[in-house]
Amino acid sequence: MREPETISASETPPSAVQPPPLNRSALLIVFLVVFIDLLGFGIVLPLLPRFADEYVGTIVPGGKDTPLGGFIVGMLMSSFSLMQFLFAPVWGRISDRVGRRPILLLGLGGSVAFYGLFGIALSLPPEESAGLALALLFLARCGAGIAGATIATAQAVIADCTPPEKRKHGMALIGAAFGIGFTFGPLFGYASLSWFPNNHEAIGYTAALLSGIALILGMRLLPETRRFDAEPPVRRKLLDWSALKWALASSALGPVILTFFLATLGFGAFEVTLALLLKDAYGFSEDDTFLVFAFVGAVLLVTQGFIYRRLAKRITEPTFMAAGIVLMALGVAGLGGLSALAMAAPTSGKDVFPLFLALAAAVMGFAFLTPSAQALVSRRTDPDRQGEILGVNQSAAAMARILGPIFGVTLYKATINHLLPYAFGAGLLLLMLPLIPRIRRG
């Protein structure tokens, strides 16, 4: 029996759906809004475990090195992605009903408030107010995750104002904004350690200020891109998990979303252990670690902002996904091999060029795969459900970022040479290659 609502745009009568015009001004504003908001995220994320450990160490003897302390810090790190998993489809569904602009502005306003709350939490002294500070940190990270779940709505803006043949170019623009944010965000964090060594709350306030700038830009310049045409949008329940079932059951969407989930899971398992690897195997300081994360962001920026967009005219999305899987697998496997070699050798005098080469391969692969999967999901979705189904896809990525750290850290600590998380990630990636023919047929 056929479901009453379809997902694939290919099943919609051609007369009912007109290709959207290319709206360059909307693309530029969404790019700026996402970039500035991601600057705040990039400032906070690398520093969060360090600050959380100070407060946890006051409450729990031994801090994060104890099971309870590690659990608290891990939950704090995962709370952002958990909220994104829950709320990305909700925001997308609401944006299908009321429009993209109010949802994006609401998310930016939430980022301002919760990054400000993050700053307040960091202003509390660990010796006197550790419990209150941790409670505020949890509230701030959960709130920021809810506000940041509107990224699927930003992707829906791209879908609204690009024709299908230009869709992957637009999704790569969002990826480039991520890349710039993750490049300069850690650099801001690096500078803050030097400029405000005794005023950590400045980090949260800076992130709030940047999100506030993005909010002002959005209020003044962001147009509404959702086209309702003659008929009102179909009203759906806000919490309707049947969309996930429909998407995964679709032969056009299911393999793409599954591949995106598994790729993000494998990438997340390596991403969360990178700082540990840099410290344990190469003896990098915290400042050096910030610079390595900035390098990761720069590779993401160059790949999606320049290389991908130049090749997109000649290469299809499934081909990009296959190339991305292979590159990611090679890069992650290379990191595993380098970890095993480095742990068997003295810390000093190690050649870091192979390390940066493996990192570049892994990040380039992820940068090829991500916009291609998002573009395919968008192109194969009914225009009236862009926000909802892109939200489902974003929820899959958020769930992978919840599970990735669990698998990654557990496997990292299981052996002395720390090979397992990278072997796990590379194997998981290669297992996805058989899905590519199904994606092409979809």
C-alpha cells in the first residue's frame, strides 16, 4: 500500500514543481551567517574538555581520569550533538511550515544567549562554585545544540535557491563556511589563552558576540527563500519520527543517509581521538593542538570552497562519494599506522609531514563526501519537505557524532599503540563502497 505522502521529487508531477532560481544574495548571506556562527562553535569546542575537567576535578576526586569523571565530561561533550539529533528534524519541519528566515534567526538568537551563559559558567571559580558551573555548562551546551540544530534549515535555504544541477555547489558553500569557522575559531581560542589567561569567560562572550553579529546580519539582509506558491504547506506533527522511517525505507534516500551516517561515525571516531594522539604520540602542547585543528579547518575550506566546486561540473555526486570514502579510509588508516610507529619510538625528533599528509587525506575525503550526500538528499526530496528530510539527514550525522566519541575513546584506550580506533574507522569506511551502486541507481 502506498504511503499518502511521498519523499522523492521524481514521483511529483513535473508541473507541480518548478526548479528554483539561483539566488546569489541569499547564498552569500547564509554563508556569512553560518561562518560567523561556526566561529563561536570553533572557539568553544577545543577548550571545553579542559575547562570541564577543572570543575569535575573539584567535585570528583581524580577528575576525568576516574570513570565517573570521564562519564561527566563525556556527557558534556555529547550533549550538543544529542540536542542536534533531537531537534534538527523539528526545526526543519517548522521551517517547511513557517519559512526559513524566522527559524535561522531564532537559532542565532539562541546561540547568543547560550554562548553568553557559557561565559557566565566559566567566570565561576572552581573551588567555590564547581557544581553550579557544571550545571550551567550543561545547560549552555544543550541550549547551543538546540540552537545549532538549525543548520539543516540553512541547508534547506540552499535547496530553495539553487536549481538541482547547482545543488552540490551550494552545499559545498555551507561546507566552506564550516571550514573557515573551524580554521579561525581555534585560532581565536589560541589567542584567547594568550590574551586572557585568567579570564576564561571571555571565550564564551566572544562566541556570543560573533553570533550576535550573525544575528544582526541575518535580520537586516537574509531574505525568505521558502516558496509556498498557491497551496499552503502540509501541516505535520512537530515530533513525527515517521519521517525517519520514510527516508530510510526510500531506495533513493536510504542508502545515501546510511552512507552519510557511517562516514560521520568513522570520521568522528578519529576526530575525537586526534588531540589524544597528538599529545601521546607526538608530544604536542595544547597550543600546538589548536594549530593542528586550524589546519584541519583550512583543508576543509580549500577542498569544499575551491577544489570541490571546480570539479562539481564534471563529477557526479556518487563518484564524489566513492572518492571521498577511499580518501578517508586511506587517511584514517595512515593515522593508525603512524600512531603505532610513533608509540614504538621516542617522542622527540619525529617527522610530522606524514601526519599532516594523512590528516589532509582524511579531511579531503570527508569534504568530498559530505556536500555530495546532502545534495543528493535534497535533490531526491519533495520541495515541500526539504527542511524535514534534510533535518533527518542532519540527525543521522548528530547521532554518529554521539556514538563516534564513545567508540573512538574506548578503542583508543584499549591498546598501547592506539591503533584500534583508526582501524575501526578505515574498515567501516571501506564497507560502504558496496552501497555506491545502489546510490547511483536511486
